[in-house]
Amino acid sequence: MKIVAFHQNGQPGVGLVSADLQQVQPFDLPLAQRELGALSLIEAQARGESLPALLAAVAISDIQIIAPLPKPRRNIFCVGKNYFEHAKEFAGSGFDSSAKSGGDIPADPIIFTKVPESVVGPGATVEMPAASTAIDYEAELAVIIGRGGKGISAKDAMDHVWGYTIVNDITARDWQSRHQQWFMGKSFDTFCPMGPWLVSADELDGTKTRVRGYVNGELRQNASTTDLIFDIPKLIETLSAGITLYPGDVIATGTPVGVGIGFKPPKYLKAGDVVRVEIDGIGSLENPVR
């Protein structure tokens, strides 16, 4: 199933997207839960509860789609340098502080986070801050945790996956390099476009899908998640070894080769650009830059 969060007539809603992507059936939820997007539904399913009743369908053209998790419960977990060719391009860019100790290909997952407040939805504007002159894009598959836990083994990890969505891990490269860590350069306002909806794991095998990134219609990134250095089970095992994962947690799995910093000279984003991320089995996420 596909679960979408939206606004209609100024009110938040959460609904089930029809197979033809033309209609949405809203779930009958109180306002406080609707404001959290799909989070309350994921938490309810983790407790073994059934999904709430559905209301009358509305046309998808009559709603404004927002991020499926507009208020994530905590920071978004992210993975750096997790495709082989991107790891090489980034290590050679001169902006990679981790390459000084870890080389081109990391021996273990590089984990950082983005603040929840960086999340915006499809069509929302990515704001270019005056503080940076090197804004980049990163097309990524994001994993949504369903059943939480700690000490999850790789062999059991996929049982903890609720589903997937798309994330664009917008990055201020100069801040990423200057501060010798990635949190600040990744966490500016509007730097985490997410959407357009969540797709449940029974409809999509995130371990075998294709990720594409476009800027102004030009294909820049195109890779399969089979090319991940550390696959989804390994990421969940690594994170949960010391951190309890909760329903609704988001793990952005890394970006393929083709980011702006990899070009010579770099192709940073500029005002007026439009970035689109496509993932087979999910759809597309498009955001303008201002």
C-alpha cells in the first residue's frame, strides 16, 4: 500500500493511495494524529492494531501532498559514501574529511543525521542559504522502520522494515568540509525533501530497485540499490547495535555517483533549478530551488 500525507482545505490528512494513483481514501483519525502524517499508522501497526476506517475517496488532484512524515519523531539517520562509485567520486573531491582516515571505500557504515525540521514535501522550495555557496543534491532511497528493536541481526533486519520513501539529501558542501563532520551542512532548513508517499515493503523490494536523480531534466544519477556497499540489513544491524530503533524511524541509505561535487568544475545547485528524484516502485519527488 501507499500512504500519503496531505492538506485539503487547510486541514491535514493521511490516506491510502489508489492503485492508479488517482484517488486517496483518508483514514478516520483525530487531528493530532493526522498532523503526524503516517507515523501514527506505523506505530499502531507495530502494536498489532488494525488500520483505522477509511473515509470517502477524494481526487488526488484536489489535495496538496506533503512529506509522508512531516514531523519525524527524531533525527533522520543517513549513510555517507554507500555506493562504490560515489565513494570514489567524493573521496577525490577534496571535500571529504572522512577520506583522510578511511580511504575511498569505508570499512564500516558512515552514519550521520539530519534534524527533523529539515523535512519538506514534494513541490516545496529548497531554500539556498546565504551562508553557503556550494549546495548539492543527493538522490536516496529511505527505509522506514516498522517494528522497532535493539540488537537486530542482519538476518532478521528486513522483518523490521515497514516500507520505503524517497529522500533528497540536500547538502552544503562547504559547511560539510569546514566543520569536519556532516551534521551542520546536511541539516539546514528545507534540506530534506521527502515523499511523495510511503510504500509498504510488501509492494517494493528496496534491496533491488533503481534510483535516479535529475537536475533540470538532465539525468545525473542512475544506479541500483544492489550496488550499495552496506545493504539495508547491515545498516539496520549497525544502527541497532547500540541504539534502539522505533517505528517510524527513517534511514536514508546513501546516494549514487553523479552528485554536483563530482563534476569538474562542480555543478552546484542554483536558484531556478528543479531537482527530481525517481525510484522504481515509489514514484518521483520534485523540488524547485530558490
